[in-house]
Amino acid sequence: MTFLLQGCIMFGQNFAYNSFVPGELWKDNKGTHINAHGGGILFKNDTYFWFGEHKGSTNNAQVGVKVYSSKDLYNWKDEGVALSVSKDPDSEITAGSVMERPKVVFNEKTGKYVMWFHLELKGQGYEAARTGVAVSEHVTGPYQYLKSFRPNAGLWPENFKEDWRQPKPGLDSLRWHSDPWHEALKKGYFVRRDFEKGQMARDMTVFVDDDGTAYHIHSSEENQTLHISELTDDYLDFTGKYVRVQPDGQNEAPAIFKYQDTYYMITSDLTGWRPNAARSFKADSVLGPWKPLGNPVRGTEEDKKRTFSSQSTFILPVQGKNGAFIFMADRWRPEDPIDGRYIWLPVHFEEGKPVLKWYDEWDLDFFDQKENE
Ligand code: DGJ
């Protein structure tokens, strides 16, 4: 690992990073491995803020959502806990709940920071499948928890056929993953099942478009189909406008970015904490239609099958560099979650497709060389 020796105690230790080393321990200003898993980054006030799940010896939340700040993307200062778990055992975000994949966006109209995250209620495994929202006046928090819910209750997706909006008796007994089950799923079986109580919301991200409209993208329908929903002007709720993407596609871990008027998305397959092959898509509008572009990974067969042993969480536009995006992913360690590692890799473009290649070590000069190609 390369350190730039600085001879000063800038970060509470006498070195600073000047490169990314995917998969290695990544220490903060206090010398502690960064604890911000399933994270996302907001750029504000000339600073990057990295929000992510604090993990300990288990995957459930005992602390809450952590936040770190950085000017250069290599060196991160621990800014504390942005959203704390609650000490109240009756709170939805009490210690022991599951708070995953937090994403923070800034609302220009209200001047507030809004955090969305996947919430599972304590003691219920992954049954609740809710999305949670919190808000703050200050980027590093403290964030005030507002509510959680299953989105779009009582509403049909925009791209849902009229004929599918009726009850279809007899589907309850279909064997999971049988051919008729896949067929029924594509034709909206789970959407109908969850119509009244709201659609399931698990792995998620939030994307703000250039016109300020924000979208919540999440795995729904028992993780078999992605839903993309428009958020209200204040980003604190859903407008009710939503679409299904890749019905029966089994996509998790969505990460979205926009480049030259095209939207790109990278997702994973559905294998719990175990790594699998990533997928990529593109669209002319956030609400789709999304066209599959295949596995974005270039490398060995093992790299392709396991996405460098990682799962996507966010794609970060690098400030001041046109066409510069960083693929952020987690190398989960379910047997010791706090030791989970971060895989950050530059996004290449090949024939209009985002492509990922492995680097043992790299730095932001990569994007300048790319510009000169
Ligand atoms: C895969 C998801 O991407 C993670 O965020 C987490 O929910 C695990 N599944 C839980 O098994």
C-alpha cells in the first residue's frame, strides 16, 4: 500500500493515502478501518461525505449510519454517527433492527439533507422489507428519523397492463421458481399480492437527476423485480409514480449514474452475502425502459462470476473530471461484518457500455490519462 509520508499529524497519524487499494484495510483519520458499508457519497461544500452502515460483529444495526468526510477521496475523517439507532425498544430503528444501504441527498428547495435506507424491523428477519427516511439541517447530522413504510400502497406501476390489475385466483399454490411461478411473477403476481399493504423495498439507492427530480430505486417483489419510484419535491415521500424494471430479473444492489444524457445502472444477482456476477443496463430516462448490457466485468472467469468478490453499492461521479465515475462495492464478511472491505474501481466505457477492470492499486490520475486517450 502506498502512503505519502507527510511528517505532520494531519489525520491523527503521520501518513496520508494517495491511491486506492481495493480490498485492503482502509483507515480513517483515527487509524480505524472505515465503517461505512453499503454506502453512498454526497458531494457538498467542496467535500465528499461517505454515509454507510456501521457494522460490528453482526449485520444488524447496533450503532446506526456512519458518516466520513474527505476532500480528496483517499483520506477520510470520521464525522461520527449521522443517524443513531434508538434506545427505545419500541422504535422502528431500535438497536438490533437492520439498517442497510443508506443514501443521502440534498434538497435544494428545502435546504435539507434527506437520508433513505432499507429498514428491517428487529426480530423479523428480512420480512418487513421497508424503506426508511430521516432528515437533517446539517450534512453530518444528527439525522432525525421520520418514518418507514412499504412504498406505493394502493397504486399500480405505470408499466403494468390493465389486464394484470385484476385478482388471479389459484396462484398462491405455485411452487417457488417453477416455470408457472416465473410466468405469474412477470405478470405481476407479487405486485397484486402487495397492492394494499405496499410494495416490498429492500436493496436500494437514490438518484437525483439534473432537473432536481429524485428517484428511489429498490429491489421489490421478493427481490425478483426492481421498482423505480419518483420522490416528492422535498424528497421525503413517494409521489406514487413508479415503474417495474426487469420483472423476474433478480436484481439487487442497484447503483445508477448518468453520463452524456444516458442513464446507466449496475446491479448484482441475488445470492445473499455471497458475491455473484454483476449486470449492467442503460436507459434514456430514469423510468426506463432499461436495456440490458450484460456483465460489466472484464477479467478472468472468476472475476466475472464474482465481480471481484464484491457487490455494487454506488457509482460516484468524480468532481471536476468529465466522464469520471468510481464503482463502489462491498466485499462482505458475514462471519465478521466489521471487517468487510471496500472495492473501488474506475468505470471504463467500451462501445457505449460501462466496464469494470481490476487494479491492485490506482489513483485519480487514471481519469486524466483516460481523457488524453
Ligand atoms: C444482499 C444485499 O445486497 C445486502 O445488502 C444484504 O441485504 C444481504 N443480501 C442480506 O443477506
